[in-house]
Amino acid sequence: MELRLYQLAFLGYTAATALALAYVATRNESLTAWMWRILGGALALHLASFGVRLHSFWQIPENHWFLPINSFYGALSYLALAMAGVFWVVEGRHRLNILGAFVLPFAWIAAAGAVWRAQVMGGTEIAGLVPALQSYWINIHPMVLMTSYAAFANAFGVALALLVQERQVKSKKPSELCYRLPSIEELDELNYRIIVAFFPVLSVGIFMGGMWAYNAWGRFWGWDAKETWALVTWFIYVVYLHMRMLSGMRGKKTMYVSMLGFASVVFTFIGVNYLSELHGYLSGGGGIK
Amino acid sequence: MSLALFRSIRFNLLLFALILSASALGTFVPQLGEAPQKVDAFAASHPFWARAFEWLGLFDLYHAPWFIALLALMAFDVAACKLYNAPPDADLGLPREMVENEEDRVEALSGKPYRATFAARGSTSLTTGAEDLLDGAARILRGRGYSAAVLPGAAPHVLGSRQRLQRWGSYFAHIGLVVLLAGTLLKALFGFEEMLPVMEGGSKVMKHRPWEVHVDKFDVQYYAGTATPKRFSSDIRVYDKTGTTNALEEGELLAEKRILVNEPVSLPGAHGLGMVRLYQASWGATGMVRSATLAVGDKTLEIPMGAKVRLPGTAIEVSADVMMPDFTVSAENRAETLSLEPVNPAVKVTFYKDGQPTAPLWLVQNFPEAVFVEDEKGILHQGPRPPFRLAAVDPMLFSGLQIAYDPGIPVLYGGFAMFMAGLCALFYMHRRKVWVWVVEGAPPRLVVGGWSSRRDAFHGEFTELVGALRAELG
């Protein structure tokens, strides 16, 4: 049931992503209108699937009230939900049409990653939480961080759009795409707005991780690979913010830093699983040595 | 001293990049604190690089003097930058360009994004008229949520501002981070961490405090059919041994509590700063058994610790005292354990015929067909399958307590609260300043200038504001 609902949601994500990409080629705004509706449906299905998973997850008494994001599948699935959700809200408010082509592919990749974990690796199995994860913090710390990750994916998409637009503007024969993309200034501002809004969220998420670690592992900060990479991500966005706010830089250079920030997010989320036994989804997470 | 170097953006970006790269590097090089066995393995396979890394402190990178020095330098730079600008961004009545350009203040505003000029209501007496106009402008600004006042002087004007707290944002955010770093320094200087394995029913005195920790009961439960622990807990008592004269005297009871993972017990730290906390961190087998149960046919036989139990219907007695929690046979054919977790328990049983012990047998719970006879030299030999098997083991466990004192925690939390307050003010508040003043003439003109902490986000409001001023005063 859970998997069936999730598969349907994934179909929806795929259709929405395809429509968003088709818009780039056709400039037909009814495509993005449908994209937004289908995406809304996919989000609803995804939420329903999450609800079903929650129900079976809570059958194990120790898991009760805790969210099922301790597995890689659960985390990827939530990440896709958050990315698509943030985009859905942004698109609903600003109706940028073109943005979907730059953002939805990332949500789709996360969603497909969850499908891969579920179908190929059999990762949907429900298991009891290890004692370190039996804490209310599991409902807060990863959620807060993944929400900021989802927002940074959106910012990355915007940065990508800016780079494309800049090429268009500078080229002698700008294609139609040029007229469909928002102006460089608008994209630059949007990228900045997203990062400014979610940088505090990232900071809080990291700090909450420290508070949890202080409760569970007996130290606030331990330079574990996940912690270190979260800090690296944080630092990159700090550099971005200073470039913009202090040096008044705009455009390409700041976009590269913002994109580097998202690359670091991706590494923190996926790559670190192979570096940290303490903090990885693949080792069950939150294990005690 | 202006500390120009330490305040330069280029220098600090370089410093950031260095800290960033070093932090990232540390996640790829095995670290002594986290995985000492991996460091050994690396040293064995890459002797040259291992020596180089060792010399550079890369195996304990985050505690290497040069890394700490980089962090300290960053804290110094941040503090230097912010203190240099303290109080932050002082509120001048007029923008700097206008103060400097006394000749033509209107000209000074040209090129600024927020400015407007319009003719004011005609007035015969300029001095009283100007005052009226400024009062009126201040009233209109106040009506729109601005705090506004008429500032007299060489160029009387109205200064209105909203959400002025925003200017403290960057200041608080940065100083908060320095406070946070100072908090981590407190731990490094005055804190401690120690592991205290205590056997169930036993007690131990801590290294860093004259406190004796008793573990009255240790309990571990697994999820059915798995080796995943469901919960583990210790019932502990902590006594302060200060002033006691012998080991039997208990001293003052500081705490009596069941501790679990995520639920440590907190005791007051030095000088009321922070807490000494006792955590349930791990557990392991001591190698002793409380009891072992043999299955003989369809009957079971429990052998308690230190006892000899007669096999039913025979004159043979059996005892079981030693176990291996994660049994394996070593390369030298000796009994060995791979870990301290009771995942593959084996028990050494000794049989007594007429009170004389025979060669002991190792029975493995998970592999009833495997039996090893141990000779006098401790060498194992495969034995014939006996008519009984090891049905259950109740191992004597120790509770792994981790004790940590971090006096910096309150400072750390305070610093972060300051950081977040600053960040929210900086990013989520929108500071706006508006100046209005009167230029002589007939009729006099009103000049309005504005400034926004969000560059372009003020246009709508500013236009509306000018509209309101023009409607009433123009």
C-alpha cells in the first residue's frame, strides 16, 4: 500500500518534471499550469504514502511518535517531498513557469533515489529504532536540516537558470529561452532571498544536532564526518553571504559559490554515508560505538 | 593599531578557505579519536605517508595546534571586524554625502534610489512655514509606524526610521559566534571525558572526581530475532567519597537513577558552571556467566555461577564459569572473542568425575554441533558431538558509562541564542530611514530621501509615503 502510493506519487513527479521541461521547448503556459496541479496531486499521494508508513512504523512500540526517516529510503523520500513542496509553494506564489525545469529534476532525482532504495535494495522494511535514535530530536533535527537542503536545491536551480540566462544575454543570437527566463537581476535576487531565508534554518538544524549529540553521545561537537561536512556547507553559504552583503558582489561569481554550497549539501547528505559509521543512514544511523 | 590585515576581506576569505579545506580533509584521513584501528591500518600500508601525516598532525587534525590556531585567528578576526565598527552603523541624522555637501544637499542625493522633490504649500513666512511643514511630515511618518523626530541645527530636517534594531543584527550574530567559540574553549580547558565500565552489581571510582558509581542493575533488550538493541539501561547510584576514610564508607549520595541512552543523569559541575553528566554509552560481556543452561535430551539443566551441578542419573558434575561473548577460534587454535557483544556466545564447561576435572569443553550456543576440547596449553581440538547442547547463557555484563563534563554548554547556548537573534534581525527585519527637509524658495520645496537595508525592496512603500506627504503638504 505504502509502496503503491509512493509509486503513484513518483509517476506524478515524473509527469510534472517532464511538463516543466516541455515548457522550456514550447513556451506553452498551460503546460506549467498542469505541472503545478499534477505536482500538487503527487505531493498529496506522497503524504498519504508517508502516513501509511508512519502507521506501520508505529506498530513497533519503541518507534511510536517518531518519524521513519532513519533509513536512507525514508530520508530520500522526505527530501523529495520537501524539495517538491518548497518548489510547489514558491511556484504557486510567483508563477515563474520556467523555474520548474531547473528545480524539479533535483526533486525527481531524490524521489528516484527513494524508489531505487525501495525496489532494488528493499529498503522500505520497517525496523525498530536503536536507542540513540529514540528521542524527540529525530522528529526535529533531520527535518529542519532537510528542509533547508530542499530550499538550497531550489536556490541551485535558480543559480543554474541565472548562468543560462547570462549566456543567452551575452550571446549574439539569444534563443527564445532568453525571453522566458526571468531577468538576471530577478534570478540573482531570488537566489539570495532563498539562501537568506534558509541559512538561519541550516544554522538551527546544525545546532540542534549538537544539542541532541550532547544528550545521546555525551558531546556537543565531535568532528564526525557528517558534522564536519554540515559545517563546511554552512561555511560556504557564509562566504556567499559576505560576498553579497559586504563586498556587494552580484551575478556569476556569487552564483558559483551558491552552487558549491549545494554540492556540499549533496555530499553531506549522500557521500558522508560512506565516511561516517556513527552518523550514516547506511549503518542504521545514530549507532553507539 | 588598525588591524587592517585581519579585517581585510581577502585575508579572511583565504582563512575561511583554509579552515574549510582542512575540515574536509579530516573526514577523509582516519582520525585517532574515532577509528584508531584505521589509523594503524593506514600506517601499516603507507609507512611514508603515515609519518608525514603524523608530523602534520593529520591523524588528530581537529585537535592539532595549527587547526586550533586557525579557529582562534578566525574568532579574533571576527571580533576585530565587529568591534572596529562598534557601535554598529551609527545613525547619522543625514546621509554622509549630505552632511559633507553642505552647499547643495539636494545635489548630494542625486543618483540615490530613494529620493523625491516637490513644491510645498505656499507660505509667506518661511521660518514658521518650514517648521509647520517638518512637524507635518513627522506626524505623517509616525502615522505610518515610523519613529520620527524633527532635528534642529544647521539643516533642520525630519528623521524617520523603522525597525532600527536591524542594524544590530550583524553585530550580534558575529559576537554570538565568538561567544560560542569561547564556550568550546571552556570545554577544552576545564572539561573532561572518561569511560567507566562498571560490572553489574559492582562499583568504580571516577578518575576526574572522587565519585563512586554503583551499577545495581544493567538491562539490555533486543528487537525480536535481531542483534539490534531495543533499549539498555543502568540503575546507578553515585556517591561523593570526599572525606571518607575507607573504601567501605559510602559517602554522600549524589544521585540514584536509571539512566538510558538519551537520558543521562546530570550532576552539578565546578563553580555551578555546566553539568557533569553520566551517560549510558555501551555495554559488554565481562567473560563471566551468571548461569548457563544445558539441554540434555528434552530436559534442561541450569548451572549457576561457581556451582557444580550433577547431571541427572549420573555421578558426573558440571560447572560453567567462563564465556566468550563473540566466540571464534584464533589462528593459533585458541578460544577468542571478536567483540564484547554477546552475539555468538560460547561457554567453557568442565566435567568432574569423582571430583576430578576432565579436559574442559567449549560449547557454542548458535552451533550445537561444534565442540572444542581445550588441552592444558589452551589449544582447542575439535571434539565429538556430545549428547547435550548449550541452550542459554546469562552473561555477566558490564555497563559502559561515559562521563563528560562540558562547562562551556551554557556559554555555547547563550552564544548561539545571540547568533540567531542577530541573524533574524539582520535577515528578517527591514530597516528603513527617511529624511525630509525644506529648501528655501517661493514656494518652498520639500526634499525626501530614503534608505533601505534591503536595497530595492523599499520602492513601493517609499513611493506611497511620498504620495502621502505630497497629498498633505504639497
